[in-house]
Amino acid sequence: MSGKEILEQALKLRSEERFFLIEGLLRSLDKPDREIDEIWAKEAERRLKAYREGRLEGIPLEEVFKD
């Protein structure tokens, strides 16, 4: 079955079924990347250490969300 045929069939589904189909397709495209997750975890640890050692300043929450 071609993509066009699949789309035509999908458009005949009830809205709840189409939503379920879309969710499944999006999840299949958004697979976790362990290498990137590991890089971010190391960066977060590095930043936390720098903050605790006083080498990095925090920004108050109010300032982050103002305007």
C-alpha cells in the first residue's frame, strides 16, 4: 500500500483513531538518542558542580520569567 493510499484510508477514521495514529507515527520518529542524553547529563553535572563551587551564578526564577 502506498503512502497516498494509507493517507486516504487514515482520513476515513474517526478523529480519535486519527489522533492515535498520529501519536504513534510521531513517537516512531522521536526515538531517544543515548549518546546525546549522556552528553547532556555530563553537562548538567558539570554545571551543577560549578554552581556549588561558586564558579557559576544562578538566575532568580522571577527574572527568568519576567516579561
